[in-house]
Amino acid sequence: MTNEIVELTLPSRIEAIAEATAAAAKIANRLGLSETAIYGVDLAVREAVTNAVVHGNQQDETKPVEITFINLAMSLVITVRDKGNGFDPTSVPDPTLSENLLNPTGRGLLFMRTFMDEVEWTAHPGGGTVVRMTKKL
């Protein structure tokens, strides 16, 4: 099952998060990932899509969230693109610092970085932000 590509274009609604995570779980299961790895992929996709819907596209249903899953034989690459104004991951306060421990938000980036092997954010030339997450198989 090398070089399989699955693409989703979802409206910027909270309900889209469940559809994205269901697709991620299905693909991760097919690839034979462990339950722990599947949980991590699910959580990373949940956080990335939530950020795209809520922060990037501000739940504007005219701005879709584009999600791509690519099986590259030895890794699963997941990209999530929003159509928002852009995002600088260095601007998010470290949620592990004592002054941020009680903040109800700000842990999504930490979760993505913890559960995936590689995570990077880039500005898309057509607007918005793309997060690219890689899980090695």
C-alpha cells in the first residue's frame, strides 16, 4: 500500500473534526500502527484540524480545511491546510511553564510535537497555514 493518497476537503465546522479523525484512524489501522501510535495520530489530527477550523478559518464555512494523508511506505505524512491569515507557532506560549499550566488552551502544538515524529508549519502561497506531520511506520 505504498504512495496511497487520501484527500479530504471539509467545511470549517466543529463536526468536521470527527470526520478527519475517523479517516486518520482508518488509515492508521490499515497501516498496522499500534494502538498507542493510532491514539497519537488521532490526537495530532484532532488538534491540527481544530486549530484550522477555530483559529485559522474562524469557523467560516466558506473557507474549507484541506487534509491530505500520504502513505510513503515508511511513514505516514498528514497535512492540514486552513485558509486563514497565517500562524506563527513560536507565538504560542509554552504550556509547560508554570505561568501557563492553568491556561485552558495552548497544548495542541505540544500534543502534535509529542505524538508525531516531525511537525512543521509553513505559510501556503495561496494563503493560510499548512501543518505537516509525519509518523514513521
